[in-house]
Amino acid sequence: MTTSAAQPFTVLASVLLGAVALCAPFLQAVLDSEPLGWTGVGLAAIAAITGGTAARLSRTAFHKETRR
């Protein structure tokens, strides 16, 4: 599997757009959302770290060597 050099930037852009959607007052009215408190931010960070770690571990554990 090959990855693009722009992939980390696209993930970062997605996270930033999600944060803007939750925190920008004009988007809160449009999306009918409320800003997260510190508890919500902490839970979201834990979920993101856990999911990323699980994906990395499963990719490493089940990686098949390809021979050329």
C-alpha cells in the first residue's frame, strides 16, 4: 500500500475543520452544535488516540510482506 505525501496534511485539515465546525459561533447556529467542555475534549482525544493506536497495531500485526 502506498501513501501520498499529502496524507498527513489532509488528516490535519479534517481535524481542524471539525474543530472549527464545533467552535465557530456562526457554524454552531447552522449545524445546531454546542462547544465541548474539557471532559468532552478529553474523551474525544482518548477515543482518537485509541482508534489510531488500534489501527496502527492491526496494520503492523497483519502486515504481509510482498516480494518483488
